Amino acid sequence: MASAVDIASSFIEGAPPGELADVIADVKTLTSDGPDIIPSLAPAFKRYNEMQLSTVKLPGASQEVIVSGFNKLEDNRYFDVESQTSFEVDHVTQEASAAQSYVLESQNADLIKSLLKSLAMHATEHYRQCSYGVYPVENDTAVAILLVANRYSPNNFWNGRFRSIYQVPISESTTVTGNIHIDVHYYEDGNVALNTNKPIKLSVSSVSAESIISRIAAAERDYQEELNRAFVQMAEGAFKGLRRQLPITRQKVEWEKVGGYRLGQDISGGKGR
């Protein structure tokens, strides 16, 4: 039988975008341990933040940087190449502290900086607000390219997150592999979630920042257009067939007056007696 910590951990790791604090509050209320259970959930918080590419604001700065498995150090510390900073993360509050200067040591440092420059241009052009990063992986035999864009609108009962993760092996002719993830939660008078995962495989003729980011930008644009077409088809097909838009009389029902209808006559269009 699963323990309270196991069940609560699954709630934490399944938290919708922008709603981790709400899930934490619910866990505290629903478990017999209350707030005392939170320290036991530290591994779940860390897995959630790294998997979801959570962003934190650097102390004394306005920019938000990514928390992931690709840029982690030791003792809950992470680094950001662009700002040349390392920082500690409180995984429960999603806050950064103890920032220090950090110098990237990688034989691919020049490529990483070039990728960051091209990625910044792509992010500015296509996303209203996002965070991104490029990091060395697998003993400098590859680099990871990450981008995350969050849109939170709790007053309108929806939140969403776009994540893209790519890995580029260092070779003369190579293939970029990765995934695009989109998570949207809409919860006004219901509970609807969109959770997509699009595998990406791109061939590039050379390991140059411009060609790699250009192919990535095209893949993300194509996927956006694919989703748009799917939503249009769904609205005109499946959703439209879920219920009749108008009753058989072809007149809208005035629901505030429904008590005055005589079902056998008024709604069917017949005359009253």
C-alpha cells in the first residue's frame, strides 16, 4: 500500500503549470501530518522543478533562469551560462539565493555562447516571455538546448507551459534530437488539460549555431501550425457534435424563464391552450 509520502509526491510531480503552491496547500490540508510532511517531499519537489524546467529569478536581477538536470551542480546549486552565475534553489518555494560568479569550463564554450546568441534572437522573435539555456552534457560530447515559456492567468482559470529540450552531439554532420512539451490547464466550471509531447529529429549539415537554431525554429513553428489545425478540426467536428447548438424550434431557450415553459407545447413550438 502506498504511503502518504508516495501519494503526496505523485500530487507534487503532477502539479499543473503555475499551480505548485496550490497543490502544496492541498497536500498540507489533506494529509494527517499537515505542514510537517513537506520536508519528506523534497525529492519530489526537485524532480518536478527539473522536469518542468522551472524558472527562478536571480537575486538582485530581473531575469529568470532555468532549473534542470542539465545545469545542476551539487547541494541544490545550478548554473546559468549567459549570466555566468551559479545559485542555490529552494525547491519548495522556487526561489534562488546565494548567487556566485561561475565560469563555464567546456571545450565547446565558443559553440555554446554562439548557440545562446542565436537562441536569444529566436526566443525574442517567437515568444512573448521565456527563459532559455545551453549547457554541455555527456562529458562535452554534446550540448543541450532548453527553452521554456510560461503563461499564467489564474484570474481566468487557465495556466500553460511550453518546453522544448534538444541535444546536439558534437560532430561534423549530426542529428539534433529532442522533444516539445505543451501543458495547458483550464479549470473554470470543470477541469480540462492538454498535455502533448512531440518528438523532434532534425538533420543538420554542420554544427553551427545559425543552422541548428534555424532548424529548431522551423520545427517549433511547424508544430504550432499542426496544433492550430487540430484545434480547428476538433472545434468543427468532435466538439460541435457533442450537443445540439439550438433546440428543435431553432430558437434559443431563455433559461431564466424555463419555469414558465410547458414542455409539451412551448418548447415543441405548439400553441398553448
